[in-house]
Amino acid sequence: MAGKEAMSRVVMKHGAALLLAGAMLTSTVFAEAIGKVPAQADSAALVEHAAEPSSEKAADTNWQLLLVNPWNALPEEFTVELASLKNGMRVDARIYEELNDMLSDCLAEGLHPIVCSAYRTQATQSRLYNNKVARLWAVGYKKEEAQTEAGRWVAVPGTSEHQTGLALDIVASSYQILDEKQEQTAEQQWLMENSWRYGFILRYPSDKGKITGIGYEPWHYRYVGKEAAAAMHESGQCLEEYLQTPIQEGEGAPTEERTESNVALPETMPS
């Protein structure tokens, strides 16, 4: 993109150990628009510049429909080419234009979305999961019980959409807690109504937990491409239904890990 600094290309292999950047680096226009933001918050900073996708990735015409859930783990040799947001977070380089457009249009409406989580490495997801297991051990759970219970709240490493680079958590600057009250914010109402126009869907609706395997998350958006997003918006389907994936009977609905360094964690969380 002419006139902007070149961004280094990052190719991440599934399982690589790279800590997710959390430092806030806000654009001047965003800072002026929202005034003061808590120092620990990550702004909805737009993408600085995107790396060109590799020829191998470009040839994969169904990359945006990759299904990752409790029953479908990432391929062992999964790789993703990443582009950095100005807050240091990363997403799949191929979604940056649509994400940029969506956040810019949301800001133009006088709203203030914050991207609080995006791509996670295997190492980061493992840390979140292991931390949850450790907290359960500390309150008396046995090892296997702790692992099972932890899996209800934190995606087992390799089964989190955040590891694809196609998913991100977005909250309102005025309410940065990841709970169901998030849906009441003007930012979420705008995103729920308009995200499909940019190729994104609300990935875990309140009425699809038995199908997705994940509880209601009115902050978790997933890129699926404009055609698929429009079709799902029209039909009311979730990604599993759109892909006609068999429903896993008898499974509960775990909730993705809601804790990030900048987000308050409730004492209890609904399943």
C-alpha cells in the first residue's frame, strides 16, 4: 500500500512459540476520536499494511471456511501468514482489508470498538488452558477432572479459532468485560447488524451452542468471506450448519477462554 511503511512478513507454523503482543499503539485519529482509554486497553487500531499472501495460500480457495471447533482440530502442519494491527495484534493477512473497512465504518458512526484478542499461537492457547487447569487444581479438582472442566471454558490447544488468524474478539471501549452484557453495547449492536457485509459473522450465537460446541459469545467474530457471511445472515445458520457438519450428540457447550490481560474475568461464567 503506497505511502505506508512496509510490514514484515510473518509466517507462523502451528505450534510455534510466539507471545501475543498486547501493548497498545493507537493511531492519532482513533485517540482523538475516543479521548482517554484505559491504559491496558487495546484499541480497534487498523491494519498498518498487509503482507502479500503466498502462492500456496492464494491457491486455497476455501481457506476462509476452515472449521475449527471442539471436534475439529487444526491440521498439524497448519500455517498462516499474518498482518499486524497497530496495537500489535495479528490476523490472517488476507482479511485485513475487510477488517479495516469494518472498523473504520464503525468508528465513522461515532462508535469505539476495541480488538482485545486476535491470533493466538499454540503456545499462547496452551498457556491459557494450563492456567485454567492450575486454577482448578488449586481449588481441589483432581488432575483429570481439572482438565475436563478446563476444557469447558478454555478451548483445548489446537481447537481454538483464534489460532487460525480468522477470528477476533471485539468489545466496546465503554464496556470491556467479556460477558453477555456486551451485546447491549452500541458497538456490538452495530457489529451484529453489519459485520456480514464485510465477510464476518458472530461466530457463537446464543441459540447455537449445541451445534458449535461453544457458549454464547457476543464479542467473537469470524471471517468467512462475504458470500458465505451473506448466506448465513440470510438463513440464520452458524458455520457448522452452513458447512453441513454433523451435529455431535451429547456434547456440552464449552465457552472460549474469556480472559485476556486487558479484560475483567467474572467469578462465574455461564456455559
